[in-house]
Amino acid sequence: MSYHLLALLLIPLVGSGLLFALKGKTGKYMAFGIALIHMLVTFFVLYGFDARPTVDSVLQHEINYPWSQFLKSSLHFGIDGMSMLLLLLTNILVPLIIYSSFNENVSYRNSFYALILLMQFGLVGVFTALDGLLFYIFWEVTLIPIWLIAGLWGQENKRFQFTTKFFVYTFVGSLFMLGAFVYIYNYAPSFAVTDMYNAGLNITQQTVVFWFIFFAFAVKLPVFPFHTWQPDTYTYSPTQGTMLLSGIMLKMAVYGIFRYLLPITPDAIAGISGSIVLMLAIIGVLHGALIALIQNDIKRIFTYSSFSHVGLMVAGIFATALLVMKGKFTIEGGEGALVQAFAHGFNVVGLFYCADILYKRFKTRDIRQMGGLARVAPKFAVLFMIVLLGSVGLPLTNGFIGEFILIKSIFDYNVLAAIIAGITIILAAAYLFRSYGKTMFTVGDERVLSAAKDLTDAEFAVMASIAGMVILFGVFPQPVIELVSSSLKFIYQSMLN
């Protein structure tokens, strides 16, 4: 048994319980301290992690305890390169998300932070579970706290409407996934992920299973046309809720595609199903970029930007999967998707935090009613620009290498799809620089600007940390690529086996 992985699982769970029981006003400091300890444990695990390529992507820090002989399910956890990357993303971002709320007057503060840590527990479980039933349980565990965070601390006049839609979409999608897992279980010795890979489903069975599982992931990401819950949920959730949803939670579905969908349903992907998903993803890339161009609500601009970037990740994953099934073995699309997922986590959290900072200064999310803030908030202007450039994918920022590899992988499969995906990068520059210009440089209300302040210490710490990540992984992307390459070789090879 790995006590390191056990610590990663239990620290946020125990911390959440302590915060629910805690009385007084020290909850935010306790939550931040617990999140920092969790982050340090993650770095310790990374320090001892062996990322060298192996034939079978050997798991590390494994825990395997049979808990139900009747269901043939076990408490099976482990870490490979892909899991390690997403654990890093999760456990670096959670302390920043908690710290970003330090200047806010949060009602029921201890419960708020307890729910964030409970969600972190669910996320760690999702990224390390190696049993289908266990994966589903942790998948649902993450839904409960984010639903409560959005519903209890979201915009008051919109709470019931958007949280109901969000819950229905995601819960129904999850039930489809559970149905598919139970069906696979009937043909596999157990819920162990390797047994599910070797269930021996024929192409008709794989096609049905593919769409059931994909529906759950398509809603969570989201992929066009299953995205209609996203704009309102991202817009009206509290800032920290939006950060959790966009920065970390949607990566659950990216992980799920690699861990479950590709190895279990390769023949379905090689058929028409993979091509349909690739088409939907490309439509989503273009649709999100075009809608972002005409938005004036700063949070909706960043929401549709995220939607467009996610579509590019999905397109790259399936373009490479289709190439592999046609006999050209490559992992480029998978590498690009995971590098971009890691970068997107920091970039989108930074963008939504910038939106929150702007709202606090101007008391509106409408960029037409903002302007001139660079003159009175130069530190914010610089850090906002760095995060923005990462989202645009400027060379030497963290968003560049992932986008480049993704477009290359799509180009290898279909030139037209790659051209459309490439156009959206130009559109991304247009809508993101438009939002920056409107908020920073146009003529603003002097009464508002005279009262506006530059970043507080807490705001500067969060923004500087994210900007540092944008530059660090833009200059040094190779460690991320090396971390995930062994896992991806195993996953794409599993499609052929």
C-alpha cells in the first residue's frame, strides 16, 4: 500500500470534515493551510515519480484492496504520468482558488471552504481510480460540492435556474456512463480497468457503449451541442466555483476519454463514431470562438473561449486515435491535449480571476462600461496581459506548444479540419485582445477610476503565481510532455491490442 497516495486521498477529506465542524472565523486559514500541505505532498510524490517510458506504463504508488467480492470491485488506485499531471494541476490550483477568496465576504465561510476541499478529494479519486465503479463513485462525489457551491453562493436571482440545469445535465450524463460500465461488467471478470479493456465487445456493442460513455464526458467538457448548461453556470457561479469548474473539473472528462473511452471502444472509434466526434469538436471550436466575438459580458467571453479551447483538445485526441486505428501509430494528439489541458487550467483560472477583479472595480461585467484601468492599475494590466497571451497561445507561453501539437495532429488526419482549427486561433486573439483593450485602454468613467485601486496583496499573489506558470511552462514544456508520454503510448497501444 502506498501511504503517499493514501495521504493525497485523505488530507482533503479529513480537512473538509474538520472545516464543517469548525466554529469561528479561522476557516479560510485552515483551508489554505490544508491545501498547501496537500500541494507539498503532491510535489513529494512528483519528486519520487519515475517518468521514464515503459512498455506497459507501470503504475506507481498503487493501492489495491478488494472491498466487494459480490460486485467484483476493489479500492484500486494508482498513479501514472497522466494522473500525476492532473494531480499537479488540481493541487496547485486549489490553494490559489482558496486564497483568491480572502478579500471577499463569504457567507457560511467554513462550509464554503469545506466543500472546496471535498471536491478536491473527489478530483484526486477520479484521477487515480483504476476501477470502473470506483471511478463512477468519485465522479459523482465531485458533483455534489460544486452544485452546492454554485447554488448557495451564486448570483441570487439566477441560482435555481442555472443550478437545476447544470445538475440535470451532468447527473443524467453520469447515469449513461454507469449504464455503460454495468454493461461492460457483464462481459468482464471485474470492474478493474484492465478487465474492462479486455471485455471482448464486438463493434455493435462497442458503438453503444461508446455513445453512452461519451455522452457523460461530452456534457462535462462540454462538447457541442451538449454545452448549453455551461454559459449560465460559469457566468452566475461564484468566482471560485467557476474556477473549479473550468480549471479542473472539465479535465475529469479529458482524463476519462483516455483512461476508459479509447481503450474500451477502439473499433467504434475506427468506425463512424470517432469521425462524428471529431466533427462535433471542430464545430465547437469554431462556434465557441464566433460566439465569444460578439459577447460583451466578460465572463461569457472567457466561457466561450474555454469552450472553444476544449473542442480543440477533443479534436486532437480523436484525430490521433483515428490515425492509430488506420495503422499510423502516434501519440501527438494525446500529448497536445494533455499539455493544453494543463496550460488551460492555469490560463482559464487566471482569466476568470481577472474578470472578478474587473467586476470589483467597475461593478459590472459589461466591457462596454469599463475602460482606462491600465492607468490606475498598472500591475494588474501587466499580469492580465501575460495570462491573456497564454490563452492566445503566444510562443514562449504555456498555451503555445499544446495548441501547436494539437493542430499538427489534426492536420495529419484532415487538412480542412486543421485549417478551421487554425482560424480559431486568430479569432481567439481577436476576442481576447478586444476584451483587454475595452477594459484597459478605452476612455473610462473618471469617477470609477478615481476610486479604483491596483491589486491587493492577495490578488497580486494569485495573479503573479498564475502568470509565473504561464511563462515557466511556456519556456520549459518538455517536462510535461515527458511526464505523460509513457501513459499515452500504453493507452493508444491498448486500442490496437
